[in-house]
Amino acid sequence: MIKEEPLELQKGVEELREGLYRVATPVPFPEKFTCGYVGRNEVHGAVSFTILDPGYHTLGNEEIWQTSLQRIGVEPAQIDGIYVTHFHPDHLGAAGWMQQWSGAPVYVLQQEIDPARAAVTGVPWGTYGTQSLGRWFTALGISMEDEQTSKALLHMNDTRVPMFNPLPTLTPVRSGTQIPFAGTEAIILWAPGHTPGQLNLYLPQTHELFSGDHILPKITPNVSRLPGGLLNPLASYMENLRQLLMLPLGTIYPAHGKVLEEGVRRVIELYDHHIERAQLAAECAQGGRNVFDITIDLFSYRQLKVWDYPLALGEALAHLEYMVSQNRVDRLIDGKPTLPETRLESVLLDVPEAEMPTLRYRSK
Ligand SMILES: [Zn+2]
């Protein structure tokens, strides 16, 4: 039974149930804290501990982890594995430090290896460099001539690289792998959408789910179509939510915010939310418009600042592409509808710059 949660999360360690602990460490983002989890395992009398999501790397957070683990009674050598849900710095950032400190392997899902390696080495968007990113955003309808805009869009990743220092050595793990976790068995699940290879842990005996940023209690996870990323990230995300609803699902432990006792309800809420947003994106695409104009309408409830553009445009594009795959919206390349399966990269980036076509979306 889980204790009543305080109104706000507090930094440091908390025992959630026997053999399961949460370590909350501050992040300089609106989420305030990343929730790391520690599971105690006992296999044939040998005690070890598995960590999920080390979080953001600061000296203060190193100290929080060390004191928290000490309070639980964990020796560094007892850490058998460090699992990271996805490559973002508020999850993977402290993994390199924790690996050096404990000697434990750092695991990410196989599908996350490339995005994670790209992030820690500073190559934005995998094989597509900064040059391509400029073309991508131009195709979405943004004028890259304005210095502030181009800086915000093209160099958004530059500041991220130092956040992964020291670099962890990453070991790929497959979806479906079973590991001992928190007194029971956990299955590693592939939860694409927020990133291409987000890792979740599902505990079939207790129906608990460790959801990373896939399911969050207060905010909806950003699902963006980015160059070199998933072709239809929202379709992948929605499909995964449907799969989760087929499992017996109880408590959800997210990577930000409080424990969700009624996991199913939140999964349904997120599903409905994205259907609604996709329908709105289709309405905004009436008559055939570029992605930037659609984005401004889709987010009309708030004043978008230039640094919001990458995620807002990515999210609008993900919803439009989803509606293209649902046959509700046409994707117009130089005014002509294209097949949903057409990769945007091959049309926009793998052609000479002078031949780059116009891109528009039009509701049917
Ligand atoms: Zn996060």
C-alpha cells in the first residue's frame, strides 16, 4: 500500500513499498524533479539493487544520490544495472557519473542507442546535421533569416552536450527482456513516441508500470516529428497506449511528478487528448496551409516564443502526419497529395536545395 503523497514532491529518497524506493533530484525545467527509482533484488540470497533513471547531472544531485543510497543501505558495488528510460539530459545526464562511481552497466533500449549516442556527442538529429535542420524548418514555413529564430532552432542542442559529462558507456537491451526488480520480475517494454526508443518497466505480478516520460501525471509528454526520428511518432505513441490498456494496469510510477494510483484512467486521458489535438490540427489545416501557420493556430491558447518553436512545430507536425495516416488530411508536396508512407526526409532533405518542394497540409 502506498502512503498518501505530500502535495509537492521533495528531493531525496522515499520508500514507496517494500523493496522499492524513489529518489527525487531537482532539474532546471518546469517539471522541477526527476524521479529515479531503486529496486531491491534478492536472487538466491544475494542482494543487489537496480536503478532506473539517474536524472540530471549536477554536483548537488550526485550528493542526493549518494546520501539516498546510503540511507537505503546500498553499497556502490551492489548496483547491478542502471537503466535509463530515454536519452534526454534529465534522465541520462547523471548516468555517466553513476557508472563511474558504481562500475555498473548503463542500459538503454536498443532503439534508443542511436538517439542517445547522437545526444551525448552533440550531433543533432542523428545523421541530419544543423544544415539539414535549417532546411527542415524552412520547409515547415519558418523564415530562417531572422537571427534569433535561426539561433533558437538550429542550436537548441548545443547546450545539451556538457549535460552528459562524463559520457556513459551504453549497453543495448531488448524489449521483452526480463529482469529482477523490486522484489519481483520486470519486463522491459518499448514505449516509442516521446523518443524513438523509450524504455518502460512493467511488473506483471504487481501490475505496476514505470513509465518514464511516456505517461506523466500533469503534463502530456511531447510527441514530435523530428528529422531522422520516428516516421509517425504519434501513431507509435497511440498504438503503445492501446497496448498498455490491454495489460492489467495498476500503479504507474512516472519519471516526473507523483505516483499515479489509477494508471488506466491517465492512459485513457492521454489517448483522448491526442485524438482531440489531432482533430484540431486537421481543422487548422483547412484550405491547405504550411505547418508554421497551423502551429500558431493549434497553440493559440498561449503566446509561442521563438524557443518554443522546435517542440511546438514538431508536435503539430506529429499530429498532422498522424491525420495523414488516418486518411483525414492530405500532405501536399508542391500542391499534390503524397502517399502517407512517403518519408518527409527523402522529399525535403535528400534532394538538392534548389529542388526543395513546398509542403502543405490540407484537411479532407
Ligand atoms: Zn523528462
